[in-house]
Amino acid sequence: MSKFNSDETVLHFEEGIVGFPAMRQAALVRLPDYEPFWWLASLTDPHTKFLVVDPREIFTDYEPALPAEIAARLDLQSAEKPLIFSTVKISSDWTNTTINLRAPLFVNAATKRGAQAILSGTNFRHDERLPESVLSEEKGGE
Amino acid sequence: MLVLTRRAGEKVVIGNEIVVEVLSIGGEGVRLGIVAPRETSVHRYEVFSEIQESNRAAATDEINQSSIENIAARLRKQQK
């Protein structure tokens, strides 16, 4: 489970994230009203933020292999399970929302260091649509 | 951009640790061998570029509240 205890945790991305090399520090902010989503907000550029989610909250059998260079960069020993987040591209038509399963963010929960991987040799898409089970379910009345 | 001419078997070093070797040159392309520190990622540019575009498209200043609300509600309902 990708849960930190506090509502806001500062994460360190030594190499930034892909396309945002200056985004070295980012706040991971819990969104209680939009559980299980979080903001990942750059602390170097106030206009850059991403909606992220632990992709396993949506794709329960998603199990990306941790690339060796990411394990080395984050100093993850083989027994340690990193946290995983995927960026979400929210569309104004919610059914067109996509999730990046190809380039997950791995985070070492102990050191709060993270890195975005680009998985190779997989069929994971960078623009995976919501699963049918979510798309088809009737909206829950409250 | 730095431009160099290299023959098969010749190398280029980037920084102190990254070595790129031209392994062979054929009609279809050039085969490269890359030696880099184990924490360095190496990708074909097209793949990197695709993820870069995807990140840029996902980076947002604004929140489409109703879409997120809708998806979050469905996910929470599913988990019950």
C-alpha cells in the first residue's frame, strides 16, 4: 500500500522526472476527497503538478519489475518493496482518462527518494485506459 | 551538437564513466554498445520522447474536479 502517515510528504527525485529534469523535489499530497488519488506537486515550479495513484488500486494484477538501475539509484535492497505511483491524465470526459503504466514512479519509502522508470520489454502502455469494470459500473449513489 | 566520425570498434566517452562503442555499421543501421554506471538509464530516444510527451500532457495546473470525483467514487465503491 502506498501510504505515508502524514498528509504531505516531500519526495526527492535526484534526476527529476522525464521531461521535467528540474523537478527534484515534490510534495506528495493526500487527497482525502479523491481517495485513492494524490497530488505530486513540484516544489521547484509551482505550475507543475501531477495527479498520481498507486496503479494497483485500479489494476490489481499490475506488477512491474523494478529495473536494476532504479534499484541502484534508490538504494533499494532486494527485500524492500518500493512504493509505486503512476501519473494520471484526467480528461474532461472522465471515460477518456488514462494512466501511465509504462513509466511508473518508484519511491523508497524509507529515504523518500524516487525515480521514474521507463519499463522496457513490457506491453504496459503509457496511456492505459480505465478498466472496463470501472468504466461500466453504475455511479455509486450517496 | 558535437559531431564526431568513428569507425567500427572505436569508442566515445561521455563524462568519466559512459562509453559508447560503435560495434558494427551495416546497411540498416549502426550497432552501438553502451557501458554506463548501473544507476544510469539508457533508452531508445523514441521511447523516452513518448514518455516525455505523456508526462507533459499529464502535468496540470488545474484539476478537473468532476472527472476525478467520478473516478474516485467508482474506485472506492469497487473496493467495498
